Amino acid sequence: MRPLKYRLMLENAFRFFRGTCHLFYEDLSTAYGFPAGPLGWICGDLHLENFGSYRSDNDQVYFDLNDFDEAILAPVTWEVVRLVTSIFVGFESLGIEQRRAEKMAKLFLKSYAAALATGKADYIEAAMARGIISDFLTGVAKRKQRIILAKKANLRKRRVQIVTDNPKHFKLKRTTKQALMEHVTAWLKVDEHSPYNYKVVDGVFRLAGTGSVGIERYAFLLKSLNETGYKYILLDMKEAAPSSLSPYITTPQPSWRSEGDRVISAQRRMQNRCPALLSTSIFREKSFIMQEMQPTKDSINFRLLRDRYRDMYWVIDSMAMLTASAQLRSSGQDGSATTDELKKFGLTEGWQEAVLQYAVRYSLVVKEYYEAFAEDVRRDGLADEAAEIEEVGKVAV
């Protein structure tokens, strides 16, 4: 998986930034004079593409933070500065001028502070969304489960299976596949969040994301044994690794039952509503996150917003509100600052400019790291090795 991950990160500096969360926090932890801010629950890897839409457990579509793999109790400014840095790195990778990035970064900081100062967590659903987010949610809400099934599975009666000519799917060795299917079958019977009356039909190794490439991740096709409802659904089973921030955080953390428990506990605290089937399981002494794969989980394409200032304004403003709301929603839990403390911080002056200046400087560091990384990958032929793996492709994992 490493050559494949490196090939993805070679795409541009923003993709590299997404795949190197640990480098960002290693540097931030030793930054002199950076404003700490109050402690809060943070998703840990907040950037422009870690907001998106999804169908929740109440069957409504929401736009919210949607990746909590690195979630941890940490200074709230750590979350904010990663997002602001992603604006500078991401906009440059998309060919959006520096002045526009600076305006959007200032807007995010201003809107985030204002949302904190209200002390009230808010959320976005289709009925209350503005601008491009409204169009986005309205469109994705109309998508049906059959769309994702048609792309990822063959549902012909004689050969029902997940397709492995998909570049993100890899065949599993027979013994591994059997063990996994038995594990999911047992999980379906005992977990309160699992879908009722389904059986496992097929399973593959799944490649997805950037930072998570290299961990164990599987997709399973489940068939309903009922006469009504969806006949098939796809289940995502993703290994939960320790947070990349943990080596750089001195704040005592709760004693979680597993890494998966840490991830979904933070997610349930921070999101207004969680995705369907969100749960955990333990397979071969490793912790996994279980949730339904959905056709409605998307991210905003900023390339399309390059010349649409008003739409870009609404998106960044909404992201700031959602970031503050996630911290307010999870306030006063296991060591996080209270709502009153977060409100006070939102009204405090000085820290916004310090965060902005750090993000501007660090975006140049990311560029230097990316150029050195790209040179090493090309020199060592890892991109070519990745291409060979993809061409041979369906080697059993």
C-alpha cells in the first residue's frame, strides 16, 4: 500500500498535506508562541475536504465534519490552524490566487470566533442550507442507494458479488475472506447498531482516502432477508489506528475501550447527527469502525467555486460555524472547556492574527516538504512501482 499512498500524495501539495497529518502536529507542538486556546474535542485532521454530506441515522442528509480518525482532546486552536493552513495550501494547488486565500482564511477565523461567542451549536441540513451548499445537499439527497451499488457490485442473480475491476477494490485471500465474513456475520447478530436481518454475501479489501491508505479497510455486500426495504447495502469496515496527534499531546485522555471507541465517541459528541450503522468491532485484536457506505457522502469541489465568490463565501462561513458548533456541542465532556469558556475565547482578541500568520508561514513549509517528498519518490521509483501494482491490480491481500 505504501507505493500507492505515495503516488496519491504526489498529485499536489494539498494531497500531500492531507496525507501527512503527523508532520503538521509534530511541527506545531514545538512552535514558539503559538496561542494554545482552551481544550476541546477536535477531529484532528480538519481540512477543506473533511466536510461533506451524509445520510444520518434519522434518514436526513446533513453537511458537517465527517472524518474523526485522529479525534482527540486538544487545544481548539490546533483544529483551527490546520483548517486555515489547508485554505492556503489547497487554494494554491487549485490555482486560486493568494489574496483570495487570505480573504477566506480571515473570514473563517472571524466566523468561527463569532459562532463560539454565541455559545449555541448549530447545524446544516437541506432545508436550512444557503447558496451552493443548499444546491449540493438537495442534489445528493436525491441519489439512491442503487447508484453506489451499481458502481461497486454485480447483483446478477447467479453471481452476486462486489466488483474487483474497480481500482479501489482488491481480492482477499480465501482464508482471510472467510474469517472476515464470519466476523461480520457474528457482528450482525449482536451489535445494536447493525442492520436488522441481513446476511454477508461478499467482501473485498478497500482502498480509500489519502491518510488512511495503508491501514486495513474492507467493504462487504449485505443482502436483506426481508421482503421490504433495500435488498442490498454496502458496509465499510475500517481499522482504527491511534491518533497521529497522541505523541504531541500532554493532556490526559479518557481511557477508551479501543481506538474505534475513541473515534466514534468523539464523532457522536461533535456531529449533530451521526451516519447510519455507526459502530465498532474487534477483529484479530484490531479495532475497526463499522458504518454503511453511502452515495451521499461527498465533499465540496472548490475548483468549481474558483470564480464564484459568493458561493465560496457561504461555504467557508458554514465550515467555520460547523467547526465552532462541534466544539460547543462537545463542551464540558471529559476535560473539554465549558461553553462559557469557549464563548469567552471567541470574544478574545489577538489569537486570530497569530493563527493566521502561522498558517501563512506553514503553508510555505508544506510546499518545501512536498517538493522534497516528490523528488525522493521519483528518484526511488515508487510512483512507477505503484503503477505496476495498479496494473497487476487484483493481487489477493
